Amino acid sequence: MSLIQQRAPLSHEEELKYAKLAMEWYGWGSPIGLGILLVALAAAAVLVRLAVYGF
């Protein structure tokens, strides 16, 4: 018995549904992605300040 299951291809509507879900929760548009982006921007601002003014 094969461990790989054969699945029927997704319909156009199913593809759109899963693509929409992926766009909502992954990438920079997700709450987690935006949080990481904000932390990265804050860290970059601190590093620039340290480079310009020193300690």
C-alpha cells in the first residue's frame, strides 16, 4: 500500500478559497508578519541612532 494518497485536483473555487486564507494569515499582511516588521523597524531605528549619536 502506498503512503502517498492520490487527490483529485482542486476546483477553481477551492483554489481561490485556500489562496485567500493563505494571504490572510501568512506573509507581511498577517498579524504576526506585521508584528515582526514593526520590531525590525524599531531595531533598525535604534541601530541608526546608535550609529549617529553613539552611546
